Amino acid sequence: MLGQNKLRYCGVISLICGFVSLFIMSEISKFLLKHKFSQGDLIQHHPDVFYRFEPLYNLKRRYTKAKNISNDMIINDEEYTQRQVEVLKKWFTCNLTSYNAEVFMERGLKTRQYTLCVRSKKKTKIQRAKCLQQLIQACQQSKLRVIKTIRVSINSISEYFIETPNFKIIHLIRDPRAIGFSRRKLVLNSKRHYDRLCPLMTDDLKAGSKLRPQSRYRILRYETVAENPFTSMQDIYKFIGIKPTFESIGHLYLDTHSDTSVEKAFGTTRQNSTQTANQWRLGVTKDYVQEMNDNCADFYLLTDYYKADISHIKDITKPLRAKENGTFFRLSKI
């Protein structure tokens, strides 16, 4: 007989009773994906967790190529939304029998084993099938299945959220001036990116506020995690229903207190997570700050970030957001 806790997490789309699906939707720039320390790392070092990083990457590339549109375009079509949800369902239900791609598999502790297995064996169908079976078993044996992605909107998964009682969302946001600054360094048409960044983030947050029940949806600031990683870990674990282990605490300490401090366009190996989170403030220009402030006024108002001038931003002792009560952020101006 299933215990009360297991019954609480039974899904309606053939998810195994007792297993929780967690979805981390990130508004953070895709060019920050190689951070040594990330919000996914707060979770994936727990032995009960199966973590998949960016499973929608290949879908987006294939779809934009087939439609002959730019890979950085926002796609709002029903067919694409349906395919996104299908991919998420496959990972949440461990239905990976037709899985072929290996992009970003190395970013997950358990998915990395699949990549190593494929690379170390002869690439025959039989050997690949054995590697895939090991991946499926690792997924099935995990009590919590976690996906982190930036390639989906709240509206795209709102129906899935409603129909799946064991599906939880952590919606990760960051100061858009930090996101835009990273994009400017790498994207040829970066102005187009950061011009539309805040309107898209605002729309997503408003859509998230309409999800029901709100008890399965949380908003988390990147800055909050960087400044208070251990408190954040405790609150995140409480939200998803697991307890920290010595292993997860130890990895978090190492990731946030590394001996190196290297800031690069594609990510950061950090000595101090708070210092790294504020590093962008020293590199922005007056014109850039003014342009972002003009584009992001609604987002600032919604999320309590300050519309600061260049002198305020350059002084990293001054805060850029209102003081928070707790790890998770609640919208107060909807």
C-alpha cells in the first residue's frame, strides 16, 4: 500500500507514483550556461535526483532549420509547443527508448555516465542500447527528476502544469542588465536580444502568476542564490520535498568557494559566488545602462530591481534590488 506522501505525488500522465518532477525554467542568458556553480548544482548532487540540462536544445535547432528561421527567434506556434511538451514528458517519465542526441548530457551527473558509456564502447546498436538502458535505469531509480532549460515559456507548459499534480516549477530570474551584458559580448545582433529581453521576461512572470496552484510554482533570483547558497539550498530542498545530504552540502561548499576566479564570456569558474554575480557591474557603460533602463522599466517595477544610474551600478556596495524576505520571490505588483 502506498504511503500518504507517495499518493500525494501521483501524476495523471502515467508518471510513477511517488516521483516528483521538477522543472527549472531559467531567464538567464544561454551564454552563462557553463558556470561551474549553477542552480541545478544545488539539486543534482543529491543521490535521489536525476538531472537533465537543456533537453530542448536539439529540438529548437532542428525546428528553426526546418522552418528556415533564425535560431534565436522566439517560436510561438502550436506544433512547436506540442513537441516541447513531448520532450519534457519523455524525460520526466524516463521514456528514452528513442533518444539519440547527446548535447549537454555531460552537465548532469547521471546523464554524463551515458555519454562516457557511448564514447568508451564500440558504437554498435547493441552497445548503444546497453548504454541507453543504464540511463533509463538511473532515471527510473531516482525519486526526483529535474530539468533545467531556458528554451520554453510558461504559456507553453501551463497545460502540462495543470494536469500534472507532481510537477513543480522553479522560475529563475536575474537582473536583466547582467543578462544583456553577457549577450552583448557574444551575439552579433545583441541589441535585438536585449531590446526584447525584458518584455519577454515580464510576460513569463505574469503568466507564472496565473498558474494554479501557486504552491507548485516558485520564483527564485540568481542573486539570492549567489549571496546565500546554503539557505537557498535548504529552502529549495524543502520546496521539492527532499533533505540535504552531506554530499550535496560538501559539493555546494566547493562550488561556491573555489580557489580560482576566472570571468569569461561563456561562463565563470568562481572563487566567490557573490563577487561573480556582481562582476558585470564593473564592465557596463552609461549608454548601455540607460538603454536597459528604458527597456526594462516594467520588469523592474514587477520584480523590485532598482532603475539605477551608472554611478550606483559601479558601486558594488550598493544594492540593485529591494531587500527580500526569504529565498523565493513573490510578485506584489500584478
